[in-house]
Amino acid sequence: MLLVVTYSRGARTTLRNVCRSHDDTVVRRLGRAALFAETELGAFLACRLRAKHGSDVQVERTEPFNEFAAVRPAVREAAVAYEDRETPSTPYAKFAAGDDHPDPAAMRDAEL
Amino acid sequence: MTERPVPRSAPAEAATLRRAAEAGTVEGACAVLDLDPDDPLATLTDRPPSLWRALAAAARERGREHPLDDERRRLRTELEAVDADVDDAGDASDALAAARRRAATAGADVERLREQAATLRGRLTQARERTSADTEADSDAAETTVDALRAEFEAATRALTEAETERVAAEQALADAVERSRAARDARERRLHLRDALTNRRREIRRDLAREVYPAFVDAVATFRSNAACILGGDSATRDSGVGDSDAHGTASDGSLTARPGDGPDDFDGDAVVAHAAAVRIADRADPVVVAVDRFPSPEKVHEWLGSPVVFVAPD
């Protein structure tokens, strides 16, 4: 999908109007951002916003996130284990250190 | 909310007022008088500002302050700083678009040259196979073909290598441009948040200030009503009582003058121009007011009622 984020009132208003008149192409509206269908029309609308508002519009192309393909098992297993922890107040860093899960600092520097 | 003494500017001189009237238009008169045409109290026209705005401006004119004023000032100062940040960062969209274009071209070049090299490799292999199978008589010509193809293939391979180098460079440049624009967007995002916050704060302040002076405003409207006959004059009064005047901002009808004012600006549904004039009256302005509505018969009466110097110009 195409993620369109706006950074000014003018751009936000244009996005709102675009969303109103193209709800078949707008997959999701999120405040001053929206997800457009990855079609030529979606691209056309994104290009229009870019042409009109320049730096006040950011367009990214997104892809579905598959944690089983993109992430090593230790990371996703740590996430599941942490959400299943017994004491909700334990911060992850402490949880990870005690149980041999990936360290948050190391994960921060490791690109997918 | 407190009232403090307001420094009054020196009243405009008669000559200036005359020159302003001679300008003939609202904009012209404002320019002569050095008034801001967007000031909701500077002009009286058939397109009055919102009652909230006019009343809040009147409250300010009377020296009212609001507990949120400090926060409003702080937000404005922050916004100015962020505005400067955004200006410093510049408009990177052209540079970013150029970087995207370069990366796309470089990527397409690599694909095209890779295909070309693969095709040439295939033809070269075929030519070599033919050469070894050929009879001696043809072998010279076949070897010439192989040599030519080999040269072409080598040139294509070199071009591909260069294109791949360019693609790496273009992608790096794009990544750098994206990184720079991310920092610039942080400033823009902050500016947007501050603008929204400032707008909300201003609206709250406007609302409170307008409510505070609403009783004085209601009194002013009542005075207008009791003076209506002399202020509106024979001509307007006759027209007011006439039927078929469908102009929304037309004239003060009997209905609007007797409308119940309610408890706040939301409840007021009387004539918008009269309401605007009442807001100007309670502001007790020292500065002149440019009047471009034809419902007031004489400058003297209006001047007396508004309590400010008045300049008449023709309605737009």
C-alpha cells in the first residue's frame, strides 16, 4: 500500500478531501495520514498531493509484515514470552537479561 | 480575567478622516488610516466577522486579559522558532525528487544492461559452438564473428559494471536525502502540532472573552433598538418594514431588533450587522471605524452611537 503522511494544514485538508472523494482507493484513514491502495489511481493521488504540497507530504510504499519471514525466531519468541510474563511491571530489558532473550540495544542496531 | 488601562492612540485628525473617506473603498480607507482590514472592529460592512471574533476583539480593546494568554504567547514564540527551523531546513522536495529519479534511472539502466549482456553471452556461446563445428573454409569468417561478439560482450559487461556502481551511489544518495528530509519533517510535524495547539488556545480564549462582554453587548443591542428610529432614519426604517427583502445581511428587521439575546453569542440570532456594530460600540475604540453599510443615515448619529471616529465609504 501507499502510506501518505501530511505535515501542514493545507496538505491535511487536501488529503481529507481526497479521502472523501476516493473512498474506494483509500484503504485506511489515520488522522493526518492515510493508506492508499497500491494501484495506479492510488499512485496518481499520492503524486497529486506531492505535486501540490511538496515537502509537506511524505509517501512511502508499505508491504505486509511477515514476522516468520523477516525476523529471526529469537526476536518474535521473546515478544510472545514477554507479553506472557507473570509480573506486568517488569521492564523488557530486565526480563530479557534474566531469561536469555535478545537485548533491546542489540535489537535496536540490527536491521531486518 | 482583568481589565487594564489601554494606551489609546491619538485620535485621527479630521483631515485624515476626510482623505480616508475620499479613498472611497474599505481597503483604501483602511490604508489611509493605517488600520488592519482584518481587524474585526476596524470596519463595518455587509459581511460581518463572526460574533465570537468581534466580541473577543472588543474585550481586548477594553483591556481584558485571559489566564491562557501566557500559554498562547509561549506557543507563539515556540512556533516562530520552529518556523525558523523549517525555513532553515529549506524545501527538500526537489532534491528528494531528483534523488528518487536518479535511483530509478540507475536501477533501470542496470536491468537493461544486464539483459543485454546476457543476450550477448548467449550469442557468443552459440557462435563459438558453430566455429568448432564449421569446416575449415568457413572458420575464418566465423572467428571474425566470434571476435566481434566478444568485443561487444566485453563492452556490455564494462557498461554493466559502471551502471552497477552508479546504482550503488544513487541509492546511497537517496538514502542520505531521505535521512535529511526526515529531520526536516520532524520540524514540520512540530510546527503543525504547535499551530493546532495555538489555534485551539486562541479559540478557547476568544470564547471566554466573548462570553464575558456578552452582557455589555446585549445592552448595546438594546440601546440600538431604542435608538433604532433615529439611527436607522426614515429611509432605512421604511425599507425595513417592507416585505420581500431576502438579503441575508440586508437590513435590521423588526424581528432582529426584538430577538431575545440569550445567554451567549451562540444564542444570538438577531441581525449580524447590528450585532457587529454593537461589538464595535462596546469596544469603545479610539481608532476610527470604516463604515460601508448604507443603513446608517448620518455619520454624526453613527459616530455618536459607536463612540468612535467614523469614515463612510460606499458599500462594496
